[in-house]
Amino acid sequence: MQKEEAELRKLEKQQELEEKRRKQQELRDVYAQSIQMKRANEARELQEQMAFDRKILEQLLEQSKIEVIEEAQKKVCL
């Protein structure tokens, strides 16, 4: 009887340990997914910011070209 009870306790402990490990793995998976999503969002935001900055730079370059052309036309007219 004692041997059977000891075996039963051993099995119960093993099951508890397996359940604890399973929960820990689930938690690690949730954290990993959360970090992955955060990095993806940060990358997307960075790409959006870079595209916006590039658009502004292109507009400034175009404006500079127009100003140079206008200055050259003024010199020609004078």
C-alpha cells in the first residue's frame, strides 16, 4: 500500500512539474510574440517616418531647383 501511495505521489509531482513547465513555455511564447509584434510596429513606424522625411527632402530639393532657375532667369532679364 505504501509503495502504491509513493508511486501515486511521484506521478502527481511529475504531472505538476509538467504543467508548470507547460505554463512557463506558454508565457515565454506570449512574451516572444509580444516582442516580435513590438519590433514589427517599430520597424513600420520607422519606415513611415523615413518615407515622410524623404518626401520633405524631395520637396525642398525641388524648391531649391526652382529658386535657382528663377535666379538665373532674373540674371538673363537684367
